[in-house]
Amino acid sequence: MFPLSLATSGQWVQICDLRGGRGVRMKLSQMGLFPGQVVQVILNDGGPIVVGRDGFQLGLGKGMARQIYVKPVTS
């Protein structure tokens, strides 16, 4: 497992754990990001991280992305 902030653009990952305070976990949950969810890292080039899921794209700040622990999805 590693933080989402370390994932590379184009990589598919599965969310394993949401760390951080209650507010952070609640906000991520409201965005539809929860353990078990598979997302694609659309863009991670030093600024906000853009992930895609179910036809939607979400932008996450680096601080929030550091609290989302993921593992690579292998096909």
C-alpha cells in the first residue's frame, strides 16, 4: 500500500484505507471515494491529483491524496 499522492498518471488503483480525521473521511465518502473503490489516476504532475471513476473526474489536493492509501490494480 502507498499514498495516492505517489501513484503515477494513467495508473489504476484500488482504495484500501482512508486515513485522517473524521472530517476528511466524511468528505472523501461524500465524493464517492471509499475502501474497495477502483479509480484511475488521470493526472499527477505536481499539482492537484485528478482521478476518474464512473465517468467523473475528481481533483484532490496533495494533502488529501496523502491520506488515501491505495494498491495497484493488475489486469
